Amino acid sequence: MPELPEVEVTRMSFADRIAGAAILAVRIGKPLRWPLGCDTAQLVGQTVHGVRRRGKYLLLDLDHGVLLIHLGMSGRLVFGLNLPEAGVHDHFELTTNRGLLRLRDPRRFGAVVFVPSQDSALATKLLGGLGVEPLSSAFDACTFHRQLKTRQVAIKQVLLAGDIVVGVGNIYASEALFMAGIRPTISARRLSLARVRRLHGAIREVLSRAIERGGSTLRDFSSAAGEDGHFQLEAMVYGREGLECRVCDARIKSLRQGQRSTFFCPRCQKG
């Protein structure tokens, strides 16, 4: 599943090129996770003023309304001129005078949803429960610590929930917990302020580095410009079960948490 770094890399790869573009046509293929929410004719003639990100959603600001795009489990966006004909897995196309924006989603868990404004009921339903952006100044270590004190479940599960801090998905939660020296199974409320400060810094560092490296390409992720990510090549624990830790000589272990694989070093992450 594309996580925050992959979504941000996608945004960065086409936001400048589509800004100011006029929408000429809209094509919808097979149904996605949710319906578009408007007649396609309502989008034609509008201008794309910019592309923002909220968690794992991309927000295309139009003259009248916002398009919310979620990549789901297997979706990716492509933007360019003279793209090949739409394939069987291409389910949404936005033709503009600056290029064609296409959503390819084999599993169709992604979505493109129109809302009249970010304050509308549907937008609030989709975005209202998201936590603070981890790379923003609003992500404060002391506030983070106070919020974790209210959670008895494992810290890895709290990070994946996304209602305290958004977008720290499975790959990057494992990596941040390793960097902070925290066992993924420890109860969130047991973490001291000092350890939460380390985790806070690790989350920001891991996500920033992942964006710098173009995200992680584990299966078929690439940016809207067709470029693969490379962060997975320098992962410390994720996907490295049975291999030696890059810091010590212990073997990386894995376990299942909430139906997701968690990777950790038993020596570097003692508690």
C-alpha cells in the first residue's frame, strides 16, 4: 500500500505541472471504492489550482470544489502528454490542457471523490478523523506524549491507527521504532517523555528520508513521472527477517500485529 512518503512523492512529481490546467474531459472506468459524487460534466471547464496532501489523500483544488484521491492498496497516478491508450486497470482519467492524469488501480480499493469544499460532510467524514501531519510544526513531542498516555495498546498499533499522528504506515512505523530503540509491542502509555521525544524525532527523520529517496518501491509503486523509490534499499529492519541487524549482529525478527508484519531487532529494541 502506498504510504505517506509515496503519496507525497506522487504529489511532488506532478503538482507543478498540473497547476493552472483546465479540465477538458473526464473518463471513468470500472467502479472504485466510492462513487465520484458528481456528474463528470461538472468537472469539465474547471481549473486545477493546486495539489495538496492530507495524510494519504491527495487534494486537487478546483474552481468549485475539491477532488480527493486515495491510492488504496495498489493504485498509482500517472501524469503526462501522449500517454498510451487506457488499459484494463485504468479507472479514472482527467484530461487537461497540460496533460492527462490517470489512476491505475488493479485492485480498485482506491478512490476519486468530488466534494463541494473541504468543510463538506463527506470531506469531514473522510478527513476529519486524521491525526496531525508528522512533518508539520503542529506535531509536538509533548502533546504526542500526553496523547500516548491515554492508549494501552502496543505503540506500533497506535502509529498505524493514524488518529494521533497520520501517515506513519507499516514500513515507516517499523523503521521509526527501530531508530528510537523501542520494541513495537510495548504499551504506548508506558513510554516516558524522553523515549517519546526519540520516537517523535525518528518519525520525522524516517519519513523525510523516505521522501528524499522517492519512497519505497516494494511491488509496483512509481511516481506520477514514472520513477521508482529507493528507500527500501536502506531499510534497517523492514523486510529483513532473519538477516543480521545493520547495527549489531542480532537477527532481525518479525511478528504479526493487527494482521500486519512488524520487523524489529531484539537487541536494539529491548523494550
